[in-house]
Amino acid sequence: DMELLPTSWLRLESDAKVDPHLGKFSTINADLVAGPQLDGSSAPSTLGELGDGQAGGKLGQRPWTTGVGWRYQRNTSSQLVWETEFDLGKKWHVGVYQAFDVKRFVTETSPTETRTVKKIYDFPEVEYRLKRDLHEWTVELIYNVRRAQGESLLLLFRLKAFPEAPLEVQRSYHQPKAGRNLPKR
């Protein structure tokens, strides 16, 4: 686990786990985050904290934050992630998050053989966020698209006094695939 803060606006945080039996890394996470006041207690330290709906803190507190990160899981995937958030004024805040598969391992089976295939250049997740300050509340509209899970739209209300206790209304839709929704006989 490593954290570097070379300036008040730039933070590098990484962690890794080593499999002791193989002597190789099993996971590696590294984030480079830039934005004003990153050394403050309310500032995000990683991209995961950027995307949890709290990166804006009080709207207008940090006018912008951006970051790039890398996620690696041995024999599973290697992803490059990017996120940026910025204020559109005192009341509005927008954000974008995107994950990009640099390498993903997929096991494909056929009647004759089973093999592992490396798939590259795929977007497993993209998310757009729009946040509005409502004086005592913040409301956030989040549109998320995840590979193999479909699309989701989340409307999130937070009391500013209790930002960890959200009131959520969520509706997800995954388009039916041909032949999969027929009743079994």
C-alpha cells in the first residue's frame, strides 16, 4: 500500500496483493488523481472515492477533479479507468467515469475444446452523473452502462447533514435476448 502527495493538487495511491504460493501479484490498483485541495480531509484519494457520489462534497468546494487509474487481476483482466468531475456553477456538478479493458481473459468452450482467449479494447463500464444542490439536499442522476448487466438509471437524494445515508429510487432495464425469455417446456 503506497500513498504519495507530491503537491496539494496531485495524489498517487496504489495497493497490490501478492499470491505467496506463486510469488506473483494477484491484484494491483494504482490511481493518479489531480484537483484542488487533494490534501484536505474531504478530498478523494482514489478513483473509487471519486465515483461514490461524494467527490463534489459541497458543490463549489472543488471546482474540478480528474484521475486515471489501472486495475489488474491476474488471469482475469487489466483495465485502464478514467474519471473527471467538475462544477458547472454553484448549484450544478457533472461527472464521467469510464473503464477500458486493456486485456480481459475469457474462457470459451466448444464441443471439441476449451480455451482461454484474450479480448482487448472493450468498454466494460461507462457512467454519467449530474448533481444539483437543493440547499439542504443534493440530488444526483446517474446513468450507468455495464457489460453483461445492462443499463441502470439511479436517482439519488442525499441530506447534506447526513451524506452517508442516501434515499434511493432505482429502476434497471436489461433488453431481453432472443430465445432466452421463452417459458421452458
